[in-house]
Amino acid sequence: MAVRAAWCRPAASRREFHQGQSSMEETKAPLTEEQKMRRRAARDLGRALFRADFDTANPEATAQERKAAYKDVSRQQTKLGMRMMRRLEQSGFKLVPDPEALARMTEASAEATAA
């Protein structure tokens, strides 16, 4: 009788094989404040790029149509924003948050976690 490797077993057998192993979510470290701010900046950059492109292509679109269209591409736009931030940093530019806006965001996130 031949023994099959775990990767070529049927799906049910693979599930049993991996049952005792920890998942990635358990081993991931929580994001630091700097990482959260970078993601937020990337999200804002991506949203601004999307808005400019969408408004040019669809001048008659309503806000609901724009929101629905952004919902479909938000992840790609965030990745595009991260790529843009890296390119800017490689060129010697750095995005620095406004201290007042930073304080407002921290207060809002504290209120959201308290509620």
C-alpha cells in the first residue's frame, strides 16, 4: 500500500491533517500605530486616485454609484496607494500626518473601541 503525501490527499484528509496546526491569524502580531497610519494614508491615496479616474470617466454618476464602484476595487486601490507611497519614499519624499488630524483620528478610534 502506497502512502500519499499530504498535498495530494483528498480535501477531507487534508483538513484532518492540518487540524492540530495553528492558523496564521493566531500567530500574527497586532499592527503598530505606524503601520495603521501607513495603511490609512495608502487607503486615502487610493481613494483619491479612484475618485479622480471615476469622475473623469463618469461625470454624471451619483454618489451611490461611486460608492458601489469603489467597494468593488477598494483593495486594489489601497495596494496602489501603498505602491505610490513606497515610490515617493524611494524618491526622497515622505508623507507626514497633520498633528491635529492625527489627534482627531486617535480620539475617533478610541470612541469606536469604547462603544
